[in-house]
Amino acid sequence: MPLYEYCCEHCDGIFEALRPMREAADPVPCPVCDRDGERIMPTTFTAFTFREGYPRRLPDKGTYWHLGKEVKSRIKGPARPFEHPELARPKSPPRRSKGDLEVAREKRHLQTKEAQRVRSSSGRRRSSR
Ligand SMILES: [Zn+2]
């Protein structure tokens, strides 16, 4: 059965319903208020209705829509424009393997050794003058 979209004027929301093609034009009860929802054409699809100024979709799962993506919460606090924190999670730093850590330790060891060598040689040079 094809999926059709219906609009409830009372709730000012849209919902989808699977219906046989010959019944597609008939009104479908709204999942929220049970009033008749009229079928809307995909071409006249006017995005979503708004809750607290944010788009939502019926049946209302308590979620919000952000640039066509479903999100659980509104943007709170600072966020970059057009970037929802739920969708743009900061990437965790790459995990370092045991080998990498050993290489880093070795490098640090060599650096301190080198620093000590430079310090002692410059000290010698100064004393020879
Ligand atoms: Zn309704």
C-alpha cells in the first residue's frame, strides 16, 4: 500500500498513512485529535508544523526537526548556525595505540637527553671564554 500524507488543520500537523490507492483521497483520522485529516500532495508539502517555533511531525514523538533531520532536543546554548549539536558531535580524538605511546615516550626521552647535552656543552663553551 502506498504511503500518503495527510494534514490535520486542527492540530496544524501532518501525518502519514498507508492506504489503498482508491481510498487515498478519503480523509484519515488524525493520530492526535482523531479529526479528519485531508490528504496533501507531496508537491504542496509545506514542510512541518511548528511547536514552540520549531518544526515537528505527527504523530508527535516529542522530537524536533533540524534542516530535515530528526533531533531530540532544541539547540540550547551556543551553537554554530545551521549546525545542531546532536548532528555535529565533536569527534573524539583518535585513540593512541600502545606502540604510539612507546614511540612518544622514546621521543621525549631523546629530547630531554638532547636538551641536557646542549645545556652542558653551552655551559662548557661559556666557561672556556
Ligand atoms: Zn489533529
